[in-house]
Amino acid sequence: MAAPVVSAQDLLVGYGGAPVCAPVTFALHPGRAVALVGANGSGKSTVLRAVVGLLTPAGGTLRVLGAPVDERSVETRRQVSAVLDDDAWFPALTVAEHLFLTARGHGVRGAQDLVAELLAEFGLTEHAAALPVALSSGQRRRLLLAAGLVRPRSLLVLDEPEQRLDVRMRTRLAERLVAEKRAGGAVLLATHDPVLLRAVADRAVLVADDETRVLPPAAAADLIARADV
């Protein structure tokens, strides 16, 4: 099996030296998806922020792309695409301009065609000339997801990507993530959606303050469906 894209061993994450959850251990390989599940505030988003280099681990080991995480690294910026729970966009650019600039900034050839494809896929074609501030909350979420997919990547990190998406768009997102795996990409996501988890994840990691456990996706989806996490 190929070397893991993400390897976490007894990883502790938190703020001010205080961990927010129990140590986390998992490995994510190319062509696979790992889902983090747990109650709101359990530490899922904090783990993701450590993986993308926005937060220094409080303990344990974390390697991404075979090396310690460095968000300033050109290699990390080139290979890791993240859509976190932040509405981050270029406020003075239209929807289409935002996607095109992101694509061209990462050296995408045929950027115009890819932008048009993603605008259609995420139902944003009619809003291509709009500024992000003019979009609804759900449309802005779709813009951020499209921006995460318009650039090259080896690792796609998503924090509750189902937020503010309707059922049809969640199904489309699941199909896109399955295609991502088939193309050899690695997907790490935090989710509360049992349907998305069953469709996409190969393994799940239950994040909690007392212990973390690796679960089969079906078992994790059942926990979510029962509102246990």
C-alpha cells in the first residue's frame, strides 16, 4: 500500500496547551476517505485545522505528505486543498472571477472550461457575475466547495461540507468525492450526515473528550442517525 497522505499518532490538539479531545490516531491513504465524527464541540474541526497547518499540535505526531505540517510550505499549499467552516473569498471579485483566479493561481490549464463545469455542477451559473456578498448562505457554501475543487490537490480537507446544502446538492457532493477517491485523491472530512458518510468514507474516527475510536462507516453512520454524536 502507498504511504499515507496523513498519519496521526496519539495526536493532541487544542488551544493554549489544553487539549480539546482525547488523542487521535488514524492513517489516510491515497484513494481513500476518512470521516471524523463526534458531537458539536468535540474537536473535529480542531483536528482538521492541525492537519492543514493552521494549528500547532499540542502533542503526539502528525505527518502530512510524509513530513511535519508546515502551512507555509510550497508543497503543502500545492497539494492540500481545504474548505473549512470559514466564509473566505475575494469580496471584490465575482463568483466566476474568484474561481478563475484560484484555478490560474494554481497553474490549472483550461481553467475557463473547468470553472464553467463547476459553476454548472454547483448550480451557480446564473450567479457567475454576482459578488459573493449578494449570494445566499447556501450559495456561498457552494462557491467555497467549488473553489476547493477548482485547483489541483492530493489531499482534500472538508469541514462539514454538507452544511447549508439541500438533498440534491449533497448527493452531487457525494458523487464528486467518490470520483475524487477513484482518481487517487485522499479525502479527510468532518461530517454529521450519515448518508454522506456511508457513501464516501472508508473509515470513521469518533472524536470525543474521553477517547477516540476507529469505526466502520456503517457503525458511525448509525451513531449519527441516532443523534448520539
